[in-house]
Amino acid sequence: MAKDRELETLAARRKGILKTIARMQDILPGNLAASYLPCNKGNCKCARGELHGPKWTLTWKEEGKTKTLYIRQAEVAEVRKETENYGKAKGLLRQAAQINLELFKMRRARHG
């Protein structure tokens, strides 16, 4: 009986996690980074140490290759939120998978 309750509790937790993931529609993979770069013109402020930037990029892996997308300043807040959501979704998915593993082990122990 206690095992049945534990199975139900785990299944309910998994369901809640998956509902949370389903509500996270705005997600982007990758990392958002700011770069400050010199232009290498001798008379420019960057020659005195005041670098140009920030220049924002989103980088991610696709089929083993690093991909980069330049991000406009006006898009930075949106992209930052969506990459954070991606990280949260990955963490939640790991939790759901761990619960599935526990449920599988419990069912196996129950049925031999």
C-alpha cells in the first residue's frame, strides 16, 4: 500500500514537472555573451583601451558544430530570458527522467 502511494506521488510530481515544461514556450538553446573588441584603427578610441561593444552573440551546438548568431541590443533581454528558460527546462527534464527511472525500478521490483 505504501508503495502504491509512493508510485502515485512520484507520478504526480512527474506530471507537474512536465506541465511546467509545456508552459515554457519561449526557449532558446545556447549561451548569450557580450564581446568588446578593437577595430584596429590607429586613431580610434579602442587603440587607447576603450573597446567597442558590447556586441552580443548567441552560441549553441548543432550536429557537433558551434553555431553563432549576432543579437541586436533590443533583443538581448528577450534572448537572455529564453536561454535561461532553456536551462530551466533542461533541469526539469532531468528531474522527470530521474522520476521515470525510480518508477521503472519500483515497477520492476513489484513484478519481479
